[in-house]
Amino acid sequence: MTLSNAEKLRLKRADVLESKKIGFETVKHLQGNVQFEKGDIKLNCQRSVYKERKDIAFLFNQVKIFKDDLILECDSITFYSKKNKLESNGNPIIYDLGYKLVADSLIYFTELDSGIALGNVELIQNDQKIKADRIEYVKNPGSEAISYIAIGNVEIIDSLRTATCGLANYNDITEKTILGREPIIIDEQRTIAGEQIVLQYDKKSLSRLLIPNNAKIFSSIMEFDNIEKDSSHTVFEKNDDMTSKRLDGFFINGSLDSLRLVGMASTTYHIFEDSLYKGKNITSGDTIMMKFYNKELNNIIVSGGAQGEYIPNTKADGSTFPLIYSADKLDYFLKDENTNLSGNAQARHDNTDLKAGFIKVNWKTRILKAFSRDWADSTSSYLKPSIIEKGRDPMVGNEMTYNLDTKRGKINYGKTKADDGFYRGSEIRNESNKTIYIKNSIFTTCDLDTPHFHFESEKMKIIQDDVVIAKPIVLKIAEIPVFGIPLAIFPHQGGKRHSGWIMPAYGESKSRGQYIDGLGFYWAPNDYWDSKFTLSFGDRQGAVLNVKNQYRLRYKYSGSLFIRNQQFLSGSKDIINLKENRNSNFTVRWNHVQKLRNNQNFNANTTYSSNGSYNRNYGLNLAQRMDQKATSNVTYSKRWPKSKNSVSLNLYSNQDLLVDKKVDNSSNYYVSPTQSGSQLNISNRTLPKISFRHGQSSLFPTSANIKKWYNTIMWNYGFNYTKKERKYYKSTFSDSLNSFDWAKDSFGNPVDTLSQDDGWTHTASLNAPMKLFKNINVNPNINFRSSWVNRTFDKIWIDSLSSFQTVEKNGFNTRTTGAVSINANTKLYGLFAVPFGPLKVIRHVASPSIGFSWSPDFSKPLFGYDFGYIKDYNNPVNNEKIKHDRFAGTMAGNTPMSEQKNINFSLNNIFQAKTIIKEEEKKIDLFSLRMSSSYNFSAENYKLSNLRSSLRSKILGKLNLDLSTTHDFYGFDTKTGSRVEKFNKNERGIIAPRLTSARISTGFRLKGKALNNQSDTKLTAKDSIAIQDDLDGPGLQNPITSFKNTLTNESIWSTNISISYNYNAFNPLNSNKTLWVNSSSNIKLSKNWKIAYRARFDMVERDLVSHNVSVNRDLHCWELSLNWTPGGIGQGVYFKLNVKSPTLKDLKLEKKGGVYSSSPF
């Protein structure tokens, strides 16, 4: 009922009435059963003050207000009758048919039937209790409940859930509540939160929940810390949570039926079994639908980029690896603990990846099953199951089963690839991570669905990174059985180093007879060292056992130890006599490189050989036959980079293995001496050589930015101490032979002589690089060399021999020599405009250089001082003067006895061009021209040395041109056939250097490309320990290998031509010319046919020196090759048909002739 503002409040009753006039206002004081009335509002209290003029009543003690069905009770209240407003601060309580309201204070508008409740407000309506700091409400006409806005510490409680927020807005007409300001709803064990929560009711029961942004749901679950559940054990709390951009919740009879999370949705769900924690499942996707049954989460459906991760509890489960999965759609059934992955399903566990159209996971049994598609869903995508283990090729099949705990699986009608081979079987299962069994298997290296060849086996076992074992096995070519064996073993290492047998090669030659080469075993126990044992045997030569050990620790050290034992047998056809005339040789080589701490290095390269006769007589190639030296070298070095100092220690030994044959008169290698005193070295040893060096440093260092001229003076210094030991044979005059022979003892054995010597050498130099006039570089230099020795040599006259004899004089002596030089160079630039087509400018860079060097003649006094290095002797017979170098034959070496005053000069020219083509500027090097010569002022004749010139160019970037010439400034006397010390001049009397030698070489390549070139050629890697198949012999390279690597897939033909011309005219009367042309052509007749032809021509003699033809046919998984050399040193033919795969490299058919049949293979 609406009251008119004009209607006044009327006093109906009071036990005591007292009226007072205060100013112009009449105030009535009322007590005892006071009653007021205004329209349909009745106001009762025990005491009141009424201001009649203002129409305001103050009611106290047991205040009750009645309005229709509403009752308001409070301790005190003020009624502003003109405003139809009641204000109470006396703990007001409102009772109405649809609600109850309690607050600390209240403002109630009687006309609008609305109010504002403040302080500890509590509203009860629709089976809800609403608490807040402030509630503003209004009662709509015809409604029992009120619409309200609750503000501050809002709490809404009903029998099923509790909501808290900072602001709540309820509309009783639409039955919708909007919660804002960090709203949270606690529903059973779930907590729901978001930026805003919208609750929709239907007949006072919650029917829908909406969170438009940043939705979150989480719940807490208790976890026991042990498999054995017991109250004494610690209990941990786990939180299941869900997040998304938007959330829709649907309720039936007030209970949650389903949730829909949309936009970057994710869930974390913990799995329990009998209250024991088993693990957690994390899933995410575009949309997540969650269905509940009996208030428990029953089903989770994830769609749109669905992915998840199951992390097991390692204490309860025993598994340590998570399961990561993804699919177009995930369907997780919590009660059955099953997950279905539909469409492009993938699962990763440990190092294993599983892909399929449909994957089903049972979390109880921890078994995954994979299928090509979900046959119950006609819209699901098709993808054959495949399983991939890290570092291995995938396995593909029709159906797969995999156990997450045991990591065992089974594939029906599967296939896989390993190394370069393909395996198929009706059933493939793994016993462990390394072992795989295949039933009714097929193995081939042909990648076709119907292979050109394959091996069949009923049972096959693959041991990863080791071998493949099959029994029995049958080879089929084009489905035709060729042969069968009861057992076969193939390597299966994925290209890694691995231990295993090395298969030999077989052959026959005139020198070796029938032979086996390379039978052995390779042992690789770890990543740091390996050993290779090989045995070669020829029935006409004997056996060779090679053992090669290699070791390496990265960034630390590396090395090898090679041992070879060679046994030469007699070659007798009778096996009993094989040991007669047996010859043997034992060789050990050790190589070691080690980088120590603090800039230290240690290198060793040592060789021991019992003798060189086996190599000399039975070497398989020229390099082995010429190996007649045993050399050892050990070096330690240390550097100090900051101080630029370094020191090294070296031990060296060199032994001639053939020297005993050289002094044996009956040997083919005997060296006949021509005079007494000739020497043949047996061994040379340096024990030790100690060196120190200080690098280039400033003599007057400074940190100033602007340096003085003397700051550029640089110096360096070094010294070394060397102790040498030499053993040799010496020749004497033999009275019995009446000729010179090597010294022998009474038994006819050669006598060796031991010589030892040591000495110090000091070197130092000063130089001062500087610039003159900003453009000229000048560098003066002076160097010194001082040698310290413990002996010198003098000469004494022997009257009986009428000649001088050299005698050794012990004692410390020094010798110091030196030289000075100065060099200067600069660069000159010139630009020439050449507006011709794209050519715009030519640049010429000229680099002239001139230098002078002087080294004194130390046999003469220098600046008036005689050093005494050279002694003069007079021959008393003919009074001839003889100069003797006291230091000759010592560690100091010969003393310089001739003065050198050289001036050297050179000019280097570079010509470059700048072109502009299609507005693109380019710089091109045209050619370079260098000329150099020198002049020796101290030379007695021919002071001017030859002029040497060189020109290099790459024409058009393709044609290389290299020209070098030598010109002699002096003439040639055709009568005497010798050079004369007169400048060669032309008819006009101008010096014209004559050409004495010239060399010009060039080369170019021609090729043609196919219009439409496609190739599926695959290059196969060579076995790292395979016996070389390249037919390398003395000066012979396998043209087949070279041919394959030369012809690329970009061209169908190519030709390389190189031309070399040499001219020598030192003696113009007997000049010499050579002109060689080498050609190499490759032709690709078709996709699979290739032909190569190589030839070498002597154009002067008009002779075809050598030529070779190679043919290659690609047969997909096989290849055919033919190499034919019609004549010359490499004459022969070699035909081979083989499988391409290195794994089956011994599956081949070959025929050899000529040089190929005599080379070990």
C-alpha cells in the first residue's frame, strides 16, 4: 500500500502525554503503550518524542513496526514521516513472509518497501543465509523475497554450498545472482573462483553457474605417505584444480551435474586407490567437459589440441617416468581408470614414443593399446600405430600393446628400419630394452614394398647396438630362393663403433700366391680406446699380424700403439719345410699427444724395428718397401703467454735399417767408398735438445697512446743446448783389397765409431718497424748468433804425408756472428675510367718493395778486429795459403767466409675492375703480376740475379691462368755453350733479359644441365674399419670411387681439361719443351647409367700416355661397376656387382684382371 506524502503521522494512544514548547516548535513526550499510525503502518513503543511541526517521531524501548506482513523490531528508531523513512541504530530485525533481515542499523523506506542494512547484516531468504557489511534491498510487488545488493565481506550460505565475495547482486524476478570482487564458491570439496560468478536459480534451486573470465576450480584430497595405510602415518594434502578462460556449470536439483571449461582449459587430477595416492594426471585443451555422478567426478572429455601428462607416485607405483600424451580428443573415465585418445594420438613414456589413430590406456593395469582408428567413431582419423625409441628407427604395425611398467610391447604385422636395413614380421615383441624378437621375419636393405632381394627367417632376434641373429635364413632374389643357411648374424650398431669380426678379402698374385687379407677382430670396449687385430697370409710370402691400439680422451690426450709381426716362410710346397729359411721382423710404433695444464704439451712419436729386410723384400706397396728408417721423437714444451716465454725439451733418434747391407760387399745395396774417411750413418741421436725463447717484445715499453720512435724498437731472444750422439761406419784403405773399404775387425765384421758432441746457441735480434712520410713502411733489423762449443779443430803439418791433418782441440770456445738488414715498402693506387659496356673503372694497386742486407766475411778482420775464427796456414811445399775454419765440424757449424751485400727489389701489381650490371656494383680481380730480382755488391761476378715474374688470373671467374717466367740479364756464348758475364743486349744496345724458363698452365670445366633433373641417389657411408676397397696401389687411384664423387646430380655431363706447358732454355742450343693435356669426362646417360673417361696426352710427342674408362649402373639396392684401363702401368679390368648397403658389402660378384688381380684386396 502506498501512502501519500501529505498524510501525517497520527498519535493513537499513550499513557502519559506531556507537551512542551521549545521556541516555535511543540514537542510531545509520550510514555506507556505509545501507538502511532500512518496509513497502513503502525508504530508501537514504550517511550517517544514527537515533533509535530516537523512530523518526526523518535521511538524508544520495545519498538515494533507493523506494515502488512512485515514486522520491524528494534531498540530505537526515528521515523521521518514526511520522507516516509525509518532509521534505526538499535539492532533492528525485519520479519516478512519471504525473508528475515538483521543488522546493526537500518534505513527503511516505507513507501518503496526497500531499505539499506548496515553492520553485521544477515539476510535469510530462499533457504539461503546472506551475510555482508551492507545490503541494499527492495521488495518487488507480488513477491515474497527481496532483490538485493550485498557489499563487503559477502557470504551466501545454503545447504549445499557457500559463496564469498566482495559484491553480490540478486534479482528476485530473474532469480539470478552475480558475484563480484574475488568471488569464491565452496561446493562440497570443490572451490570455484573467477573474476565474476553468475548463479542462475530455478524455483529457488541452483540450475547453472557461469564464470565468464579466469575460471578456477580446485579441491583438496588427503594422501597417505605409505602403501600400508595407518593412522600413525603422515597424511599430505593434494589439490585437484581446473582452469580456463570460461566455465559453465550445470546443476540438477541443486547438485552439480557437469562442468564445461572453454579456452585454454586445463585440469590436474590426483588418482587414488583405497585412499593411497597413485599419481596425478594433468590435461589441457581448448575445451574440457567434466561429468559428475552421485556428486563424484566420473568422466573428463578434452577436445581441441588435447594433451596431458600422467606423473606416477614413485613411492606407491614404483615407476619413475611420466606418461606424456596428446590427441584430437581425450576421454578419461575415472571410475574405470581408462583413457581413450582419439585422432592423431601420441604417447611418450621414458624414451619411447607411441603414435596411432586411437590409443587406449588402462591406468590400473598400466597397459596401452594402439589401433589405426577408433572403429566405434566413424569420423575418427586413420593413423597406423608406430613406436619410436630414442636413437632408433620407428616400428610400424596394425596393432600394438605396451606395458608402462615392464616396458614390454607387442606389434602385430609390424615393420621397422635399423641402420640401413628393413625388418618385417607377423609379430614383433621386445623382451627388454635391448632385445627384440620377430616371428616370420624378413630382412632386406631394399626399401621397396616388394624388395628386389631379402632374407627370410622363421625366428629373428635383434640385440640393439649389437647384432641380429636369425635361424634358419634363406636368401631370395626376386622371390626366388638362392641359398639357405641354418644361422646368420648381422651387425646392428647404427653406425657406432662396436666390437666385431672383420671379414677378410681373398685373391691370388704372382708374388704372394693365394692370399687372405684383413681377417681380424675389432674391439671397442668403451668410448676412450679400441684395438684392431688383423692377419694377412700369402702362401708364397708368409703371415703379417697387425695390432693397432688407439686411445683418446677429448681435450686431454690421444695416441696409438701399433705392433706388427711379419713372418716370411720358405715358400716350399712341403709343409714340413715351411720353417726353413724363415725370416721375421718386429715393429712397434707409439704415437702420443697430450695437452697438460698451464700451457704444457707432451708429444711422442717413437719407432722400434728389429730390421728392415721384410719391408724391403716383401712390402705390399712402394711405401712399405721404402720404409728403411726407425725414427723416434719425444718433445715436452711449456709456454708463459703473459711474459712471452717458452721452453721445450726434445729427444730424437734416427736409425738406418739398411746400413748393414750398405757395408756388406756381397749385398746388392753395397756402397763402395772412393776415399778414406767417408762415413755412413748408423744412427743419429739428440739426447737432449733444450730450447728457450722469449717472443717479440718492446725494448722500451709504454702505455701511452702517442708513442715515441724508440717505443717501436722490438727485441727477441732464444737459446738452445744440444747434445748429439752419432754412430757411423768409416772407410779406410784396405791392403788386402788394394782399395778403399769400410773398416772391419779381424773377423771381417764392420767396426762402428761413436761420436758425441754438444753445444749452446744463442740468438737475438732487434728491429724497429716505422712509417716514413705516413705511407712508407720501413723496418731495420739486426740479428746476432753466438755459439758455445767445448772443442774446435786445428791443422798440423805432417812431413811424412806432406799434407795437413786436422786435429781436435778440447776447450771452451765461442763464436758470434750477425747480420743487418733494412726493408721498405709502400702501396700506390691508380684509377682509370674505362666506360666500356658494364666495365666502368680499372684500379691498379702497385706495391714496390726494396731491401738491403749485409752479412760480414768473418774470415777477415771486422772494423779492424780479428775474431780468430779462421786461421791461415802456409803450405811449406808450395807456399800456398790455406784458410781453416776452427768451428767446422762442431755444433756451431761453418763460419761465414764470404761477404754478402744484397739489395733486393720487387714489384707486385694487382689490377681490379668495377662493373655495374643491372644496377648491381661488383668488384672483380682481373690479374696480378709480380716481378723480383736482387743485386749482390760483394759477388765477384754475376752480381745481378735473374728476373722472376709471375702472372695469375681467373678469366670470367672460370678459366684459371698461371704464368711464371725466369729471365737472365747475362748473355750466353753459343760457341762455348756457357753463360758470359756480359749483359744481354739487343740490336740497339739496350739490355734485354733473355728468357731461360717459362711455365704456363690453365684449366677449365664444361658441363651441361638436364632440363628436368630428379634423382633419388643415396650415398652410403663406408665402414670405418673396412679393408680399403679403393684399389690403391703404387700411383693408382680407383677411378670408380673418384667418378662417383665427381659427377653431381646437377649436370648430365661434365668435362675437366687442364693444360700445362713448360719451356726451359738455360742453354738456348738445347732448349726443352713439354705440353701435357689432362682430360676427365663424366656422362650421365640416364638416371642410372654413368660413364667416365680419363686420359693424359703428351702433345709434344703426340702420344696418349694413359686412359681409363669407368661404367656405373645404379640398380636401386644393387650397383654394377666396370673399370677398364686398356694399357700402361695400370692396365687391367675390374668388374663388380654388389649390394649397396655397407652391412651386406660382402654380398657381391666380382671379376679382376691385370693390375687389379695382383693388388691385395
